[in-house]
Amino acid sequence: PVWNFSLQEMQKLSRPRNFRTALTNDEVLNVMRMNDPIKEAPFWLQRLVLKPNSWQQLLWTTLGAMLILWDLITIPLGFFDLPQFLAFLTLFARFSFAYWCIDVPLHVVFGVEVNGAQESRPKKLLMTYLRSWFLIDLFIISVDAIIITLEVLQESSNDEFSMWRSARFFRILRLLRLLRLLRVTKLQNELMILANQFLSTNAFLMLKVGAGLFMMVITNHIIACCWYGVGSFGDAGSSSRSWLHTAQLDSGDFGAAYAASLHWSLTQFTPATNNIAPESPLERVFALVIILLAIGVFSSFIASISSTLNMLRASRVENSKHYSKLFQFFNERNLSVNLYGKVKKLLRNEHLVVRVQEAEAALIEKIPERLKIQLHMEMYMPTLLSMKIWPKTKMSDVEYFYSNVCHLAISEGLAKPGQDVFMPGTDCKDAYILESGDMFYLPRQGQSFAKERGPEGVTLSNEHLCVVCLWAEWHHRGRLSSGQNMSYFIKVNCETFGTMAMKFGGPLFRYLQIFGILLVSEIEYLQEQGTIVSDMNLEKEQMIQLAVQAERYSDVAAPKSSPKGFTQSLSRILTIKRASTQTES
């Protein structure tokens, strides 16, 4: 009914708009988007900058995370008297030193995400690094450089009584490498990058529980090594007794001493018994500090683990309840096992990770309407303009119409693997534009296509379907379903589209009205010739040709022409067009 609006009434509603109501097409298409890198003018270093999620940067980040974990485990063991192991740590420390030295300049070529934008400008990357981790990295690298220099002097010194040959001196000096543990805060960010890249929600929750347990063990490992160090220094440096002497563990047995230290550390975090007690004032002060630390850390750890496990347990219980009801439903009606298996297989895809939908981002509802319009224009405008239904000639204030279509007539849709989008014979209320993922269109029997058809139907990607429903009543001629992956598409509501075109009026309405007449007449002609028409769009060349003809005929129907003359011209054009089509066929 909308497209039956008369030209006289349409021209009465048409009015000039001399004010700016929306962004222009160029502003929308050329706007900086979240995944677009910010680059500088031509600069030789710019070509070396890597994206934040590039495989090179992920590989380097993974190596850094492994080195930090290695430091967490091995550096505290420096309190123990392990000559061969410490010699290996000395060699490995030089490799780690080389890595962190190389890591400093690489921050200039490793892109980062800043407020959603991919910062790729070397100067900005340098300034970001200088304001964040540069001073800490420089301090830790300087300490490592001093330690490695002293180790080289020790290896080259021949004086047995020299300070450089003192094993106790180097045991104390190597403990300065504990400063590397400041990089643990980096570990959380790097693991978060890797988790977001490769893990689903449930896997991330499981990783969170495992990471919490691991960090608890690592914390007790560090405390156990420090507890042994306090006891060994007290035992060797004064006449007072230490816990090592009392427990008869000062003989140098690493296994027994480490097990006793770890046992003592764990008992500070849990209500467990322990026969080891501090003997010296230094040991007692250390024990008091650990108890105060354990009060906060252990309670926080238990709360975090309990919350995560409760979320997983509730999800599994709810899922189990649903599957139990499904089985009961099929069992009570004595339905086929084959159908039950198919349904259960498809339902497993319910837990697949999908991109966040607009309705799930609740804060969007609180932003002003003008920002919502801009949001929808940036989301839908490129896809909307990809439809081959628009005139090439730029019309006045057409951005106002585009903005309203994006804001009011278009919505997102998704289909999980195996899910049906529409079925044959149902009313069509939306035109579909496939964005990503592979979908299958299964036409009714007797239809043939130029595209290869598999057992599940014609494979579609980035296609437009049911465009004719924007101008005429349409019933689906086949079934559209998702393939093996998540599929995303955009829906254009035909009723809202037509209403907004009628309200907008002017040359654009006239053009769209003529284009719709030509498109519908083309489809009717195909049906008259015995061709079974499907929901799939006409070929790209045909749509472009219809758009060119509609634009030419729209000029004939300009206000300077009479409506009667326009109607006669359009009827004559359709007659000539059908005659020429018959001749070609």
C-alpha cells in the first residue's frame, strides 16, 4: 500500500531540508573504526609496526609469559644451596636478560589497543611505554646487568679470598633477581590477551580456577623459600638457634628442607597443624607478616574460587535439567531415536560463543538518541549501501533517509549451526543481507541455480535475499539455514522501509517506486515464462541495469512532467522492456 502513493500526494509531502540531520555517507564510511590501525604519515618505522593480535606479537608475548613463570618458580630457589642448579640458572639468566633487553625497543613496533583503537604510531607507542613499564624494565635490566657483570668477575678472579669468590656474597646478590617478580603484573595482562584470543567462556572460567590454584601454590612456594632463607641466615649468622636447627634440617638435604618449608607455609593459610615454630626474633617477625598476609589473601582466594565454581555448577545443573526434560518429552511420546539424536546434536551448539548483541549491551540504552543514530549508521551503512537498489546520482539530503533506515528499519540477526532462518511458504517481512559465515539455501523441488548445489542446498556467503519484499507481498520459496559455523546477517524490515520512504518523499521516493515496479515486473515476467523464482536476488548485473533504468525513468517523472504523462511513459517502457526480453530469449 505504501508504494501505491500517488505522485501528487507525494509531491505535496516533499519539502526541502536545509538543515543537517545526519552524518554524510563519506563521514560514515571513512570514520575510524575499532579494528582500524592509527598510522602516521609515511615513516620508515611505520612499516615495521605489528597489529596487537598478530601472530608474531602473540608468540613473543607467550615467550615472555613463560619466562615470568620460570622466574616465579626458580628465583626463590636461590635461597637453597644447590651449586649445580644455580650454575644452570646463571646461564639461563643470561638468555632471559637478552630477551628483556630486546623486549624494550620492540615496544615501539608492537601495536596496542587504546580505548578500543589500534594504536600503530611509533611515536605514540614509545610515549605509552615510557609512561608505563619503561622505568621498571630499565631498573630490573640494570640490576640484572650488574649481577651478570659481577658473575663474570667471579669467574675470572683467581684469588680464593677475594669477595668475588664468596659463595655467600653471590647467594645474597642473586636474591636481587627477586625484583623480576615485579613483572608478575605483566603476566596477568599477557594471559588475558591469550585467553581472549583462544578460549570460550566456560574454558575461560576453568582457566580462572586453575590460575587461582596455581598462583596460590606459587605464593606458598615463594614464602616457603623465603622461610628457609630466613632460617639459614639466622642459623649461620648468629649464635641463636633457628627453626632449621631445631627441626634438624640444617644438614643440607634439599628435599626434606623444602618439604618442611612448604608445609609450614601452607599451614599459615589454612587451619592445619604444624610442629615447626619460629625460634629467633627475625623468624617470628617474618611469621607474623605472613599470617597477616594470609588473612587477606586466603579469604580473597577462597571467595574467588567459590564464586567461579558456583557459576559453573549452576550452569551445568540448569543444562542437565533442560536435557532431562527433553529426554522425558521424547520418551513419553515414544518419538524416534533418530530425531532425538538430531535435536540433541543441534542443541549442543547453544553454548557456542557469539558476538555481543546490541540488546546485551545494556548501557547503549542510556546514551542519547543522536548517538544511537550514529551508532547504527556506522554498524549498518556499509551493508545497506551494498544493496544494488540505490541511484548513482547523489540526491539532496539522502543521508537523512539512510540514517533513519539504519536506525529504525535494520536489525542484527544470528543463526547458530544448523538453525533455520526461515522456512518455505512463510510470510516474508524482512530482506536479508548475509554478513559472515556460510549459510545454505534449500529451494523447493524443481528450482535450478547457476551455483553448485550440495545435499544441504546452495552455499551462500555475502548474499542478498528477499529484496523484492521491500515493494511487494512475498512468501518464502525455500529454506535458509546456517552451516557448521555461526552465521550473522542483517534484516531490513519491509514495512518500516516503505513507510520511511513515503514520509521522506521527493526524488528518492520516486526513484525507489520506479525501481520496485521494474523489479516486480521482471520477477513476474520470469514466472510467466515458467521460471521458478526463489528468494535469492537477481544477478548483480541485472540489479545494476534496473537501477540505471529506474534512474532514467525517474527523471521523466520529475515535477515538470505531468503524472498522466509519466504513467503513460512508464507503461510504454514496461511494454517495450518485456518485448525486448522476449526477443532475447
